[in-house]
Amino acid sequence: MIHCYRFDDKNIVLDVFSGSIHVVDDVAFDIIGMYEDNDRETIVKEISEKYKDREDVNEDEINECIDDVERLKEEGKLFCPDKYEGIAVDLKKKKYTLKALCLHVAHTCNLDCSYCFAAQGKFHGKRGLMSFETGKRAIDFLIENSGYHKNLDIDFFGGEPLMNWEVVKQLVIYARSIEKEKGKNIRFTLTTNGIGITDDVIDFCNKEMYNVVLSLDGRKEVNDRFRKDINGNGSYDRIVPNFKKFVEARGDKSYYMRGTFTHYNTDFLNDILHMADLGFTELSMEPVVTDPKEDTALTEEDLPKLMEQYEELARVMIKRHEEGRPFTFYHYMLDLTCGPCIYKRISGCGAGTEYLAVTPWGDLYPCHQFVGEEKFKVGDIYEGIKNDDIRREFAMCNAYTREGCKDCWAKLYCSGGCAANAYHAQGDVAGIYDYGCRLFRKRIECAIAVKASTLGPEDIAPSE
């Protein structure tokens, strides 16, 4: 399977199953597009006719280009057969072991964001804070069920985890005290709205947190439309100084400024650039996923504008890279030479299998977006997994089991997409979220275009 598209002055050809990317001239682009369905004679005839006014295009040149295409096919860099479908079948039989937990240390929040999927931190249930004892048991549960995995991940999440900051610190200290004797290396991530950031938070996170995610929706008027406190006051003026201080002290350690765009800011590129101009260089901006009846929901009429914004973002990133002031955008970060292993490319994030979310009371769910959906509760940290049927259902979710992914060229980049988005869109974790799929395909096209513009030809190589 190949995917051919044009981005500005570039003709880009993606060979889906080898991961090879080719930036080619017009003649080669047309030949590749015809190659599978036409014989050599037909290709030469039609290309000769199309380019009859170009002196540099003749039958010899066309035949030479066809020879190059055939050589690339023999090398497995064009029209590579699908060698992964059998692996997908094996994935269904795989015995999964845990490698990550999302610890909901606070089912409460000091902001009242109206689009919040977590219902302002309550997750459609009651408010509460995780105790140290519950968190300690969750860490033990992860280690006990991690099998051969050495590198483990724990995300501190909410609500707002800084509302339970002392417990977060105690849990990190506990994990550090046992990880070596257990033969594990634990990486911590914290997601925060920034209200509770102090010097202590900054110092501890910069010492212990592998990554931090800082929530900001961009321009003041955009951020403050939805990200308000319980008194209705916008959060921008309180959190931006905190974030600046945090990132400045963080040095070269990972972080993300993570925003959400809605129907009200389909010009989200302006919010990304606003954050970049504030000095933040590691950025993410996610489309809201909510009930279509909500006024924040993205509409079909919004799509052309969103596509345009992604394309223009790619152009800005290319330009700023050339000017020596680059920034990263999460959805455009592709490793073309040493990407995720094939199991990850097929099966994705591991929700429900390798990754589970833990409530403040120790209940287990497939991921943070299913917390509060009682039918998806899989067990608890005390008695373990009680509902293997749910876990098996999630194990079946991959790029080859979703009917909507069958003919999609982007399936090895999205791994079949998000089970939570599919469930909330179609009522089925094995379905697809079509709106999100269309945005994702555009993002991948733009991401490849950015890579093709900022890397030399020798760097554009197949991913193994």
C-alpha cells in the first residue's frame, strides 16, 4: 500500500508497510501513481503525452524512472507487502503484563473547565483524594504484575494532582526506595493546570519527574473562556507566570504545554504560536472530544479550517526551523529511522492491557478516559483483575481488528486509534472515531512534510 500526496512544492510518497518516504519529482510521482494498475507500455505512453511539452522528459527518461521504481520495490521500499497482519493475530493471544499506571491522586480540581471529560475532576462520581496507603499499594501492584518489564511508567493525574501534592511526593520517595531491589526503573509524569505550582513543586518535579504536562489553551481570551476557577475567574494570569518559572528551571528535561481547541478557536494555530512566543518550545494542542450537542464540539463545517491550520502549522515549523528558532508539536513528532516497535505500531497505547488507571479508592479501569464508567471497571489493586472479558476486549483492539482501519494508509501511525474516542463516538471500543481519523491523517501528512523539509534525503529511511 502506498499513499501519494502533494504538500506545497513537494510530491511525497509513503510506502505504508515499509515506512519508507520518498520525495520525488512530478514525473516519478505520476509513474508511481500508475504503476500498480498499468503495464510499462501504458505508463510510457500516458506520461509521454502528459509531458510532451517538456524537453527533459522522453521515453528513455520515463523507462529509467520505471526501472528505479522496480528497483525500490525489489528492495522493499515501494509497494511492500503487508507483513504485519499475522503479527496482529498473534497479539490477540499475547499474555499482557502491566507496564504503566495512571494514578488518579485527586478526584477534585481547583478549576471548573466546562469541556472537561473528567467532569471537573469528579469523573461522574464523588470527589476524593488518594491516600498514601492506596497509592503505595498501587505501586506494589504495578511491580507485582509487571513481569519482565524493567521500565515502568506512573502518571500522576486528576482532577488536579497538586491538590494532593504531599502524597505525590511520598509515593515517589517510596517507589524510589524499592525500585532497584525489584529490578525496575520507574519514570514519573505529572499533569497539572498550574494553579498550585510552588518552588517546592518545581524543585521536586525537576529532580524526579521524567515529564510534566502543563495545561494552557493558548491566548488569554481563549484559555479563559473555559479554563476558569470555581468563582468564574480566568486562570491565564495566574498560571502563565508559574509555567514560565517552571520551564525556565527545568532546563533540558521534557515537558509539554498541552492545550485543547474547540469550536470556538478553530484558528488554534494562533494559540500554538502564542505559546511559542511566550518561550515554550514543546507544544501540544488536542481537538476537544465531547458530546456533539455541546457548543464546544467540533463540527463538520469546522473541518476545512482545521485542515488549513494543520497545514499552515507545518509551514511555520519549517520556516522557524530554517531561522534557528524551532519548536516541537506533539502530533508532528515522527521518528522515521527508529520508530516504535511493530507491536506498539499495531496495538497502540496498551489501554486495558499494559496500562490501567487507578481511582483514589484503588479501583482499576482500562484508562483515565473510562474512569467512572462502571461497566469498564476491571478490578482493584487489592484483589487484582476480576473482569478478564473487558481486558480481552481491549486486547482485541488494534489496527487490524477495526473494520474501519482495513484500507487506511495511516493505520500503522495511529495503531487503530483511541478506544475511548471510539466508544464515545460509536458506543464500541473496537469502532472508530471518524472525525478524529480525518484530523489524524492530515496531521500525519503534515508531520511527514515537516520531516521531509528539515531532514536530508539520507535521513528519510524506512522504520523497522
